[in-house]
Amino acid sequence: MTTSLDEALDRFRPGLPLGVALSGGADSTALLTACTQRWPKQVIALHVNHGLQAAAPQFEAACETLCRRLGVPLRVARVDAGHAPGQSPEDAARIARYGALASLVTDADGMGAVGDVALAQHADDQVETLLLALSRGAGPAGLAAMPTYWEHSGLRWHRPLLRVAATDIRDWLCAHSIGWIEDPTNADRAYTRNRIRADLLPPLQACFPHFRDTFARAAQHSASASVLLDELAGIDLVAVLGPTADAPQLHALQALSSARQANVLRYWLKTLFGARPSTAQLQELIAQISACTTRGHRIDIRVGNGFVRRDGGVVRWYNSTL
């Protein structure tokens, strides 16, 4: 069930010193303040200036003011978060942000290198993420939404506020007479998340008052299912690869059900090559594998930035950028 900010921090046990991603908005302001109260002199603020909007200097200035008041060191990274053709601005900004945060954890101010980083996403963000995944027809991995904890780039990442509602965070700030800066893009209806927040969450609240709790439980179930599917895929991958290092054998794939074929092929492409096939690509690949009953049948299907092709008795992935 949703919980208060103080209760969420009671359960949070990060390694110290702790880095807190700080944007200057309400959520990260509350997280930094609460963490500083619990672990004085052991918290470092990490701010990423994306340079994407005119208010960016104001956000950085607000972070500097807050950190001076709290007596917290502030590390700042300035990045170019422009998006490439075909890439969403949100994805480009997210990738740039995580890369910049990882670059800020070195021992730059005598407090030691940071191994743990806390992010301020909350229960409403989790609901929005789950609804976005549903709108895209995502499977268990997508419906797992955002994890509370994961490891990447040699760091331990945490989202301690995922069970705290957005209104509770703002109530906590008001109760402590702490101000924050509002991101002007939060009102921009060009962003799907903002439309979800404005148009979908209020009726969900009216119809299902505990929807944050039930959605969080659904995300947890999906995360568990995703782990099990990956474990099964790992077992199947060993079997279908046989003596080859990276190419599944056609006869071994054909012995599996179509569901297990899809699972192991998705896992093979993702873990070995970082390629993520669409549902349509995966369905076509499985159909082509099933049709390989003669030596002359070819397979040539685009997947990500490469192709899956038949090579005798196996299928291989070829990177088209090399």
C-alpha cells in the first residue's frame, strides 16, 4: 500500500555516502532534504543540466540555493540531450541523464566515491509508466514498470519513493515549509505523461481509490514473471546453441513451442547483441524458422540495427552498421 515519505525513508538502507539526483522539483527536493536529515554530512546532490529549456539555469540556481541551505555538496553535469532522428526526446534525455549521473559519482570533494544513487520517482510516476507500457502492448518486462532497485554502471540505483503518492510528497514539503521550482514542461500536453497525469489519474482515483497500490502489485507480479521467463530462456538458450557460441540451431528451435521459441529468441538477441525485436519481427522470424524444412529456405529479417539470417543449420544475427 502507499506510504508516507517518512515511512518510505525508514525502510531505505543505502550505502553511504549517498548520491541523490536533484532536479530542483518537488520530488527530488523532498528526497534530498529527507535524506540529509537522516544521514547528515553523508549525502551528495547530483544535478544534470540538460540545456533543453530556457528554465534550465533557474533549476540549477535553485539546486545551488537548496544545497547551500542544507549544507550539501552539489555536483553538476551539463549535457547535450538532443534526440536523434526517430528517437523520442524523453528517451534521449533519460539516457543522457543516467550517463551524466554515473559520471558525477567520483571522489571530487573529499567525501569518497559514491556507490549508491537515489532517484525521486514516486507512485504516480509508476502508474504513468505502467499505463504507457499497456498502451504500447508491452509484455511482462515492460509491465514491470520501474524497479525499486537495480545495479548498472558499477552503481546501486534506488527509488525509495515508489510507494509514495505525489500529493503526499508535496504535503510533506508544505508541512516543513520547503519550497521548490515547478518544471514548466509539466503542463505541456504534447507529452503523453502529462496527458495521463491530467486526464487519466483523476478518474482512476474516483473509480479505484487504491489504484496506486493495485497497479504497484501488478507491476511486481509482472517483474516476477519477467525474471522467470529470463531464467527459462537462459536454460533454453544453452540447449539451442549447442556447440556454437552465438548461433541457435534450427532443429533445436523447431523442437520448442512457439511461445518458448519467442522467449529464447528475444533473450538471445537482447543479451548477446542488444537487439530488441518487435512483436511483428519475432512472429515473422518464428514463422520462417518453422518453414525451414529444406536446405534452400532462406531467412533474412531485419531486427534492430541488424539482420537475422540463416546460415546452414543455424540462424545468426548480423550487425548492419559494421
